[in-house]
Amino acid sequence: MNDGIDPALVAVLTQLWRAKSEAPDRTWSLAKIAKQADLPMSTLRRQLAGLSDAGLVEMQMSEEGTGSAWLTDEGVTLCMAVFGVAS
């Protein structure tokens, strides 16, 4: 049994941190995050739901099922601690 952190969770946080660092005034689409994290959309949405419940991520969804996600202030603080301050 693996007691480590879920690699999918790390992949999602990594891409959300990258999005915040590269385009702080824009959100990335779920499709872009899934592609960049190399995850199926179902896995991405499951991870984002957990991160949202923890107050680390916010999401916006359309009626068509598309959407975007971004880090909350708490999520930024966590990512700064985990990944370091982006230059």
C-alpha cells in the first residue's frame, strides 16, 4: 500500500501553480489543465473537487460542461510552500 501523495494531485497542483505563475490574471481551462497534467478529465475533476472542498481551488463551470479552475489565496500559499516562489 502506498501512503504517499497521489501523483494526480501533485500533477494538478503543479499545473495550477504554473498557470498562476505564467498568467496571474487569467484562468486556465479544465481541458488545458488536463492536457498539461496528462490526466483524463474525470481524474482532473475528482482532484479539483477535493481541492475545492479544502478551499484551495475555485472552479467555474458552464452548462456545456466546460470550465476553468484557479488557486485560491490558500492554494497559492500552499503552492508557495511546496514548490517555492516562482521567479
